[in-house]
Amino acid sequence: MTHSVRSEYATRYSIQERWQAVSLETLVAAGPPRTRKGPGCSVGIALASLPDSESIALTAMLASNPTLDGGWKNVDISEAIKGSGIRIKGETIARHRRGGCSCESR
Ligand SMILES: [Zn+2]
């Protein structure tokens, strides 16, 4: 739902009417919303634009596990890629690692 559609929706219907317009029963049958996939997030774009060897290195950093095997923390990856002139926030890296970003596949 775009912002304009959402705001129009919110102003046009009262809460009672909204529940009737889109009932929870309908929504639960349809299942939870899925993350919209499209152009990749900043991490996906970096992976696609870096030279192959650097992209492979970044992939290895992202695949490491900072809690279990002393792998790369989000903030450390963010710092590391600054050297390549790429600025991505730790939160963005975390979202990409969780699969909650807009990348089609990782
Ligand atoms: Zn991503």
C-alpha cells in the first residue's frame, strides 16, 4: 500500500468500517504480508557492484556468525566496507542478514 493510498484509506473509513472492509478473518486466511521484493537493499547492491573477489569476501563476512563463532558483527562489516567507499549502516546489514530486506535472493 503506498502512502497516499494508506492515508486515503485511513481518512475514508472509521476503525469499525476498516474492520468490515478488510476483516481479520480475510487477512488470516490470506496469510501474513510478505516483504516486498524488488531492487536489492544497499548490501545487495554492494554485492552486485563490487569486484567478484570483494563480493565473495563480503559474502563470507555476512555469512559468519558473530554470536556463535566470533564472526563479523554488523558494525564491523559497516566499518570494513567504508574502505571500499561504501557506506551502509549496521542496521541495514542486520536486516539483510535476517532476510528482511528487499533483495530477491542472497
Ligand atoms: Zn538485502
